[in-house]
Amino acid sequence: MTGFLASEFFHNYRRSASAIIGSALMAAFAFAVLAGPFLVAQDPYDIASLNLMDSYKPPVWLPGGDPQFWLGTDGQGRDVWASILYGARISLFIGLVAMVASCTIGTLLGLIAGFYGGIVDSVIMRIADIQLSFPSILIALFLMSAVGTGVDKVLIALTAVGWVVYARTVRGSTLSEIEKEYVQAAKVAGLPNHKIIRKHVLPNVLTPLIVIATIQVGTFVLIEASLSFLGVGVPITQPSLGLLIKNGFDVLFSGLWWTSVFPGVAIMMLVFGINLFGDFLRDELNPRLK
Amino acid sequence: MLGYLLKRLIQMTLVLWVVSVIVFLMMSFTGDPVFMVVPIDASDAEIAQARRLLGLDDSLPVQYWKFLTSLLQGDFGRSYVFRQPAMTLILERMPATVELVLVAMALAIAVAIPLGVYAGANPQSRISRVIMAGSLLGISLPGFWIGMVLIYLFAVHWGIFPSSGRGDTVEIFGIRLSILTWDGWTHIVLPAVTLSLATMAIILRITRAGMMEVGRQDFMKFARAKGATRGDVLYKHGLKNALIPVVTIFGLQLGDLIAFATITETIFSWPGMGKLLIDSIYRADRPVIVVYLMLVALIFVVINFLVDVIYMLIDPRIRLK
């Protein structure tokens, strides 16, 4: 630990305002997601705890506001703040799980393509090329329109668009790693291929993935929000931040802005934090800039 | 050059073919379109009849073959909802989308390039930091949410701009355009701003990075030394050389704008082909979805091709194999 505190990474971290703000925002969200149910009195999914008498209360600083609901309530008397805490859980869960799945599948395919080359390489990379010529949001939208709504389906759609970037990056670094002497030595020593890949190549191609993975969580949160806003993402029983915005949009023209504006602010702060921290990581981990 | 063009043409055809297979497979494994065309109280015989008419009782390869041949013959099927050729429906709405995308792109470029040049030329200044933080915020915002906030402020609260539709249009060569009427402009402002923000942020960041890269080069020092004005150094010598990555991104961004237009059009009820796609997804109107996807795939493939060619023209050092 003292090693880390004295490291160049930590030294730069303390001097970078964007790194500190970014990680503070991420930490705040991690805390809100983990402690959410203990921070609010109301469980927005428990219909018994909702009271229709509390519906459409404005935020506390506006006339008619109720200190019990500082960000106001929606049409069912649901506390907007409680909905955001629970919604952020779903958004962040989807972003993280889809990132881990994309990273695992993409890294595996990239290693295989780079290490073995030949027809396997061509097939994987041509699929990647074709996919990259279309915007992710459109591919995800198309997949969701075919398979229907659901958290599991959103995860599949996001993974289907997310693996490509890892596969390409890992393939590139693998190609340059297998030329190096230590891999050649391992081959001469007679190690089986899977062991060379796992023990020697994999650890050396991971660094660039850290930045991609960080930023991707933010991208996934945004894509999921867009899908849910269009009604082809998560189901109403599991409202993510995007679905909260959609529900709020339906009453926006009656002037009830708080049910949709605050969940959007939450997404913005989450993704902004991730991007700030990701930018810092990119500068730190990119050896070309040093 | 000719060999390269030919190779790219074959590649493009291959991509479109793969897309047609994927679209076909996804569509045939989801839902049963027969219930879209028969009345609710249809008898089993009527359902079987409709199934035969739609060709749904053929085997998958036969269905795909029919699908492909009719696509190639320009027969794209009829919408289940509108009972009109799907292609006509989409082509009717395409000008609205193209108009929105182009206005958004023009707006993004007009704002992003000068700000990016400034931020790249003065990386340490306070204004540059604000610009960069703003651009990071721009890519962190859900676009649809910005659209909603704009609707609330400018349409509901202040009532300056309308919140939906295209407004008055003028017909030119059979294409209806909003940007030629004042009313059309007031309608396009909010959706175009909404759509342009993300692209603006990305072009800004690329321009800045390019300018910082170019700023270290000798020819920039030389231009300064020979006494060129600051503006000339930045724009004539610097920007011209920093533009190459911007052009590549420009193509990708055009694709992204078309994709995100689906969401923007839905929020602002802009009657373009993106809104038609979303409506068709809700109604399971399969022929329209298929035509939209194939058409957009064609557009993307052509854009990518053009970007590569332009890339080659502005930088002859790039040898295309």
C-alpha cells in the first residue's frame, strides 16, 4: 500500500482535478447503489408503500413541495430520489455486467485471432469490420426489436456490440507480443499453446483494455438509457434511469419536469465521472505520452 | 486506383449480402407476421391461406432466396400497417431525416472547429479548459434527455420554439424542405441542436488533438518565423493538416447522426424515416424495418467508401493496397 501511495500513478492522480472529481463521482454512485435501500424510507417497487395522495409533488424548494420528498414525486406518489437510487442500480448493473461480458468474449476472440491467425483470424476480424461500420446504437436497437424487452436481452445486445473493440485491440497487441523473444522461448520450451496464451500473452495485452473498459461502462449506461427511453430496453418492472426519463417525458407537457430531469442529471453525473476518470487513465497508461 | 475501387466494390457488395442474411435470420426467428395481416377473428383456414400468400410455409433457404431475389428486383414488400410499398414509405420520409442530419452536422462543424482550433492552440488557457470540460460533458449526456430539457424550456416554459413537427415546407423537385421557410427553421432548431451536441463534442476533441499534434511540427514554426499572421498560421497551415483525422471521424459521425436521428425524431415527432423505424418496431411492421435496415446499411457502406476515397485525395502519402 505504501508502494502505491509513493507511486507515480498516485502522485499524478493527486494533481489531476479531473481524476479526483471523476473518481469522487464514481465513488458517490457506488455508495448510492450499495446503500440505496438504507438511504430512503420508501421502496419504490413496493406498491403498499406508495400513497396516491403524495402524487405529483414538486421538489421541496418549490411551492407545494414536501420535505419528505426533496426531489418531488411522480404520478403514483413514488419518491423521485428513491426511484433514482433504485434505477441507478439497474443502469450500473447492466453497464458493468455487459462490460465484463464484452471484455471476456472480445479478449478471448482477439487472443485466438492474433495467436492462431489464418482463417479463424479472417473470420473474426471480418465480422468485427462489418460490425464497426454500423453505429452501436443501431445494432443494439435492431437486436432489441427482434428479441423484445428484458434486462437479460439488453445485456446480450450490449455484449453483441461491445466485444469488437476488445477483439481488435487484443489481436493487435497479441500479434506484436508473439514476435517477442519470451513467447518464442516459451514455444521452444514446449509449453502448450493455451498455457502460452494464458500465462505469457494475456498479462501483456491487458493494460490498454483498462481504459476501454472504463469508458465502455459509461457508453453502455447511455445506450441502455436510449433503448429504454425508446421502449425496447428494460421492462417497466425494472425501471433503469433511462426508463424513468421516458416515464417523465410522458407528463412533461403538463409542466411536471422533475420526474424526468433529475434521473437525466443522475445519468449525466455518472457518465461524466466515468469519462473524466477514463481520460486520466488514458493519459497515465499511454506510454507514448510519457 | 481502378483495382482498388473494384476491390472495394466487391467488399461493399459482400457486406450488404451479410447484412441481408443477418436481417433475414433475425426477422424470421422473431414473432409470426401472419397475425399482422389477418383479422383477429380469422379462421384457421384463413390463417393458413395468409401464411401461404406471405410465403411463410416455405423452408428457410427458399424463403431467403425469395427475399433476396425480390430485394434485387426492387420489390421490398408492403407495409402491414399502411398497405403501401415499404420503400415508398421510407423514401417519402427520407428528406426530412437528411435535412435534420445535415443541419445538425453543419451546426456541429461550425461550433466545433473554431473551438477545437482555439483549445488546441492554447492548451493551457482557462477558456480551453472550460471548452474541454464542456465537450466531455457533451459526450456524457443522454441526447434524448437534452432534447426533453430543450422542449421543456423553449416550448413548454417560454414558448419560443414549437416542440414537434416540421412546420411549413417548400417543395423543390418533388422534395419537401423545411429549411426554406421561417416556420420550418423554428421547427428544426431544437431537434438539430439536440442531435448535434454529441457530434460537436467529438469533432471538437479530434480537432484539438490534431492541432496539438500539428503545433509541434517544424512547418508551423517556419510559418510563424516567416511572419504569417496568427490566423493564417492556425487555419491555413495548422488546420489544413489537422483535418485528416477529422475527415475519418466525419464519416463515422454522419452514420451516428443517422442512427441517433431515430431517437431525436421520436422526441420531436419529426416525420423522418427514423421515427418511422421506431413506430414500425412498436407495430412489428417487418417489411418497413427490413427496408430501413437495408437502406441504412447501403448508406453507411457508401459513406465509408467515400471517406476512404477523400482520405486518399487529401493525403497522397496514404497508399491504399
